[in-house]
Amino acid sequence: MTNPIIERTLFMIFVLAALVGIVILQIHLSKKENKWMGLALPIVIFAISLLAVAGMAAYVEHSATTQLEYIDGDWVTTTIPGGGNREAIPGAIAGVIYTFLLMNIPTVILLVIYKAARNKKSQQREIEKMSMQDLE
């Protein structure tokens, strides 16, 4: 019999270690001479966000109306087949946009890490060039 607190703690440690590993990998890849190496992780995360949005579009019910009612102190959802709820389209679009933005937060973070690492590398190159010119 396992303790749920220990399981949650171990899970959180695993997630934290994975996130730290991803950040370290991104820093390492961003420092490579080939600029595309540092863009690999952000491109993968961006592609995953596009798949999530495409998945949402694939599973939207186009031929049913969903109705939410408060009955006897409980919220009840009723689906009416063939209703074609046009009022739900703006909500679905907002949900797709929200999902896209939320899924791309890691993309933005990885791109910021990439830009910072590349700027630092470029500054180091400039310092090396200046020191070489001073030696001449």
C-alpha cells in the first residue's frame, strides 16, 4: 500500500527534474554553432500545439446543440442531435485560440532562452575579435 502524498511528491520531483533537463538541453543546444539546433525544441513544442488545435477542430460537434440548465440544485447538460448550434462557434474559436496560446507558453520560454544564449555567444565573439585586434 502506497502513500498518495509520497506518490505526488515523487511525481512533482520527476516533473521538476524533466523541466530542468529541458531547460539545460535548450541552453546547450542554443550555444551550438548551428543556429537550427537551438530552434529544435521550440519548433517541436510549436508543432505539438498545432496538433492540439487540429485535434480540437476534428472533434467539434457540428450537428448537435448542447444546453446547460440548472435543475433541482444541479447543473444538467442536454445534447440535442441535429441542432447545429451556431451560437457555439465563437466560443469554440475562443477555445481554440486559448488552447493555442496556452500550449505555446513553453515555446516562448524556450525562444527567450535561445535568444539569451545566442546574444551571450555573439557578445563573446565580439570580445574575442576586439582582443585579437588589440594584439595586432
